[in-house]
Amino acid sequence: MCLSSVYEHRPEGESLLCRNIANVRIQPDKLTFIDIMGFQTEYRGQLCSLDFMENKIIVSGADNTSI
């Protein structure tokens, strides 16, 4: 089983948002991350990158679009 961690891109570096993510729902106005226990984390922003080798998801908030 491959689970990922979600990090928010910020000017000072990456900040961990959630771990053990098994599912991602992408909607026009938000991203929903669901962990292995079913806990959901909603995030308003955009998906920046997915690294399947590192099990890492990078997101950026609406007020932080520069990468």
C-alpha cells in the first residue's frame, strides 16, 4: 500500500498538512484528502505536484500561487 503526505508550498519552505493519504478528491473549488482511517482534510487551493516515488503531494493555497 502506498500512502502519501500532503505538503503546502510556502515561501519559507514546505509545511506538512496531513499524512497517510489514501485518496484525493479534486473539485473546482477545493481538494479533499482522505487518510487510511477515513478522516477528511479539505484544502482550498491547487494541486502543484504529485511525486509517486516519494509519496508526496504538494499543494499551494489561493493566496500563495508562486512556486
